[in-house]
Amino acid sequence: MSEPEIARTETGGGFAVEVPGFAGPFRLLADLVLEQKVDVCDVPIATVTDRFLAYTKDAERWNLEEATWFLAICAILLELKLARLTPRRVEPDEEDIVGGSPDLLYARSLELRAFRKVAVDLARRLEAEAGYSARDVGPGPEFSRLYPDPLAAVTAADLAPLAARILRPPPAVDLSHVTPIRYTVSEAMTAVQERFASFDGRQASFRELVADCEDRIHVVVRFLAILELYREGKVELQQAPTFGEIEVEWTG
């Protein structure tokens, strides 16, 4: 079978594919695969991914929401295909165990007879014991003077080590290997707004927005803050080439 052709369209449906038994928008193909109407093994995920990268090189076609959805659905398709291709364990049935041997069949019949005999014996005993009930009360209060005192032989010297062990303060936990949180996403969102306020225009590159960051963790948190602002509709993101400069436009 030849390699399926992956088509790129200019229609409102976005990225489209052509695989055995289907030709149309990739979103529709993903829905059909999840509904088990198209075999996931017929979808060449690697080829689809390569053509999608080629499709998104055009700046006018680049869309962060579509790229995020594409990554998520490809991960699901890979998991489904792996489950289909991985051999499953098959439990042997009775015929596989005995293999048609008369000796094994006779031995299994003896085991079955023994289990049936034990089951009948247990049922008979349960029926016989049904008229008995256990006593769940202790002796009356008039016999309380006969109870042994569990603390009769306990002295203050015996309790001292136990009290010292219980009242000893717990050891301090070493947290030197844990990186402390010095910069939160909310603080980074405020910093992004302040950076835009310091610029003349309403558009800046990601490199300009993180120019004042001192540590790498600040750059990572600043990037997460920009994504959160994008989710809230306060900024727009553009990235013409793959791995190119990210342009951020303030719209909030």
C-alpha cells in the first residue's frame, strides 16, 4: 500500500487529510476514530504530523489553539494505536489445559468431585450452626472488682521514657533540595502588564517582555503568565516561522 497523501486546504475546515477510507478535515477524522468508525491503524500519525508542521509554516495558517488541539489528539491516537498493536494476554480455556488427554480429564473430574463434596459439607455445617448466636456482652458490673488492674504494676519511672519519647519535638525536615517558590504566575501577569505600560506601543516580542528577568525560572513563569493572559483574551500571540520570535499584542 502506498503512503497516504495528506492534503492542505484553504477552506474553513482547516487542516485536511486523505487516508484509506476517508478524505476531509482532520478534526472530523479524529472524531470518527474516537467513535471507532475509522480504524486507528489506518491513520499514519507520523506522516500527518510532518505534513501538519509543513502546513503551519505559513504565518496566516498558524493558530495556537489548533496546534495545541493537534498535539493532544495525536497523543490520544498514539495511545489507541499502541493498545491495538500490543499483544493481549489470552487466558487458557479448559481444552487448552487438558489438551485432549483422557488421564487429565479423569484427574480434573476427581478434583471436581472433591470440591463438590467439600461444598456440600460446608453447606450442611452452615445450616447446623444457623441456630447458634455468639454472646457479645461481657460480665456484669458486679464482677468488676474481679478485673485485674492493668496499671497496678506501672510506676512513674516506667512512664517517664514513654512521655519523653511522645513529647520530644519532631526532627526538622531538610528542604534544601526543594526549590522555593519566589515568583508566582499572578505576579508575572502583573509584570507583563507593567512592561506593556512602559512601551510606547501595544505590541512587543517575548524577548522584550522577559528582558528584565534575572533567572531562568522567571522566564518560564513569565511565559506561563503570557499563556494565561492569552486564555483570558487579554493578549494575542503570533509566531511566523517555527521556533521563531513570538510577537505579543496587548488587547485587554
